[in-house]
Amino acid sequence: MRPEELPEIRHLHLFRDMSHANFEALMASSYAQNFPQGLEMIRQGDPADFLHIVLEGSVELFARWGGRECTMAVLRPVSTFILAASIRDAPYLMSARTLERTRIILIPSSDLRAMFRRDSEFSVSVINELASCYRSVVRNAKTLKLRNSRERVASYLLRQSLLAGGAPSYVLPVEKRLLASYLGMTAENLSRTLRALEDDGLKMDGARVIITDRAKLSALAQPDKLIDGPEMDSNENGSGLPISSR
Amino acid sequence: MRPEELPEIRHLHLFRDMSHANFEALMASSYAQNFPQGLEMIRQGDPADFLHIVLEGSVELFARWGGRECTMAVLRPVSTFILAASIRDAPYLMSARTLERTRIILIPSSDLRAMFRRDSEFSVSVINELASCYRSVVRNAKTLKLRNSRERVASYLLRQSLLAGGAPSYVLPVEKRLLASYLGMTAENLSRTLRALEDDGLKMDGARVIITDRAKLSALAQPDKLIDGPEMDSNENGSGLPISSR
DNA sequence: GAAAAAACTTGATCCAGATCAAGATTAAAA
DNA sequence: TTTTAATCTTGATCTGGATCAAGTTTTTTC
């Protein structure tokens, strides 16, 4: 692990409150690994031996069942993932693959578990992190059950715009194919939906999103604090396509 | 709060490992309340001032958006709910209403937060509980995104059968109307789907489920450990219709 | 126990979104 | 660059599940 990487990790909510010594100890048992693009580094069902941290690149969390597959989240630096499984010492519920060349830190789950038993500051951080992640997934489930696909698309685009500082124009952070799967629809249907939204204040130019009439788009998306956030605690994000580091 | 109730609460994973004194302290600041049937005791968006525990009766967690509404979980004694919101000191993401006359214990969130900062045994329990809940919701999201409604119904029925000790026949623990909403479908469609499953090893008699050909039904449901459980740790359940106490 | 109000079922119809099938773009590889 | 392989778009069609509309059964209330 490179020395300049430590502060980046330390800066995460999960680690910023623990003692220096304990942080060092945890990092000492961890190691970095570089993965090429498109590598399935975690297979659902495998034992969760490591907590993962993306340092560079990006990672897709996805789930498989039968022959089907769907995107559950995309993670970008710097964020942790697969925390709950590491803690429960249980099998991964999701698989993970790199979307590009990606650098990952691996923290042995057993060290992690030992650490929060020892460091009560850290255990509080773990609690907060897990609670945030939980709320993220609940939000996600709400969107899936309460909104139709057009509403999911519109609210996603508005949320992204907020994350881009309220900018009326920005570039999609992921391929449309992937976004479609994340939003629970087919790529074809996303394409059509984006086109249809041109009557409602949206313009697409390739991967560029241009919000031409925010009021109109909002009327359709009906963004809701209890689904789309933001969560008060600035940039937690738990796990959502909502890109951004946490 | 009645004295005979304390052991029931103490028995929950969340509380069984903390010191006697701390448990007593937490209970001292808590109080019980009885709600009539059909009362909306929690409204999404309200500040999460209390951790709730169902002692008697049953509670539906549901979400609203726009005019729509959907069931997210049903809780039965003895289980806690709305833990993550209490911890984050954040607004409830879901509403809750009683399905019958229900007795609830309310633990002030601030006391809860103070306690896990003080009692490290307790903080470990909170971590485990949250991690379990998280995994439950992820499972739920997987079912919603990967299975169609017939598959969700079939796998739900098989899961319930397992919870009933593998019995080939049991009574649905909730109204069909509610089950339908939980499974992300309309009541009409659930009705038709149950009927259609008669070709696949299922027989309904009112609220009674009779699995006439488990192999056939399983072939259709393709039950999966990573979606349908069980989670190793015996009866966690986080939040799912899967009834059962935790 | 009768009346009223739910929950449930069944049928007819409709529609959002999936699937199938080509093209059109864009990106990656040679 | 040229070639090759993705992703993305668009159109045509199909279908799972929603919606609408009665009935029927069960539960609740008086």
C-alpha cells in the first residue's frame, strides 16, 4: 500500500474517529491489489473474508439468480463495500466486478471484527456506517416498489444533477446499459424513456444530460427527501449508483 | 411495563449480551404503550425519537410516495424495528401501523445512542443486528429485481413452509391483500397467481397453503440461499414478511 | 343474527415495459 | 487508420401484470 493512500482511507467516516494506533494496526494487516477491467473479484456466495475499499477505478456490485443478473450499485473512490457480510462472517450476497482498471484495499474481516470489539470509537463508526447503508437500501427498495420506470429515471437524473452541484448539465457517470439495470429496466426501455422525457424538460446528447426545464422534470419525478435524500450527514451514500465518494 | 415482559426483551439478540445494569437502565427510561388496531403510530418523515419493540400484536411497516403505498414488512413479537433511524437520529423512512391491538415498548433513541457508546458489548450487538437487517433488505431487493411475480409468490410460500418447520401445509400469516403489496403486486394478481400455481404443486384453501408437490414448486421458485435464507445465525430476520420473531 | 363492510375472486380490457430484430454510433483493438 | 466489437437507438410485436368492474365470501359491527 502506498503511503499517500493512508490519509485517503483515514478520511472515510468509518475510520476517521478511531485511534491512530488502531488505524495503523488495521492497515498493517491489509493489502492493496490492482485488478484489470472486467474482472469478477467477488462471487456471491463466497465467504466474505475481506472488507473492500475502492481507491481508484470503479466497481459494480451485481446480483445473479438463475440466468438473470442485475446491477445493485456502482462504487467509486474512496468507498468501502461489502461491510455487512464481513461483519457477519457470512457469504457475500452480491458479486463484484471492476468496470475499469481498479485498485482495491483488502482488510481481513477477522481483523475488522476484532477491531470493533477493541476500539469503541470504531464500533460507533461501524454502527453509523451500517445504519446509513441500511437506509440507502431501504430508499432503493422504495423507489423500486413505488415508482414506475419513467419516474425512476427522472428522479435519478435530478438526483445526479444535485450531486453535480445542481448543475443543469452533466455527463452520466455510468454506461446507460448499466444504469438501466440499476434502475430495474432494459437498456432499450431506458433509451426510449430518455427520449420521451424530452417533452418534460430533459435533453440528452450522448451521455450528456441537459435539464432544460427543472420544474417540469421535478413535477414528474416528484423527488422526495425520504427516497432521494440527501441524508443529513452530508455524503454518506451507502451504496447507490449516485456515484460520489462517501 | 410489566415485569414479566423484561425477560422477553432481554432475550432478543440485541439485548442479551449487555450487562444487567445497563439493560435495566435502558428499560427504566423506556415505557410501554398499547395501540388499537389500525393506528398509524409512525409516520414516515417524523423524527425517530424511539426504538420500537413489538411485544404483542403485529405491525406493518409501509412506505408512501405520491398517492401510492406499499408494504415493506410485517413484524410480530418479539422484535425491534426502526433501529437504523433511531441510531442516525434521522427521519423515519417508513410508516408503521398496527394490524391488530398491539403492545409496544418505546426506547428513547437518545438513550439508545448513549448506551452503545458506553457499553461495548451492546455496541457489538447493535452492529450485528444492523448488519443482519442490511442483508435482509438486500435480499429483498434481489427478489424484486430478479424474480417475476409468480416466482416471488412461489419462493415466498416455500420459505414460509420452512419457517413452519417444513410443514407441507400451513396458514398464511397475513392477509393476502398485504402479502400482495409486500411482494410488489396487486391483490388481483396474487389471487390469479395462486390459482395458476395449482398446476405446479400448490393448493390453496382460503388462507391455508397446501404444498402438494414440493419438487415441482421448488423447480419453479428456484429457492436460493442468498435470497431466501436462511441466514446462518438462526432466526435473525431483519424485516421481512417471513413472520417469526427474531 | 342481520346488516354492513371488508377482503377475496374472477373476468374483461388495457398498457407499461419486455423481447426480438436491425441499424447506427461509439469505443476498442489491431 | 482500418477492423472489430461494444453500446446505443429505433421500430415492431408480445406479454406480464395493472386496472376496471362485478360478484362472492368472510369478517366486523350493531
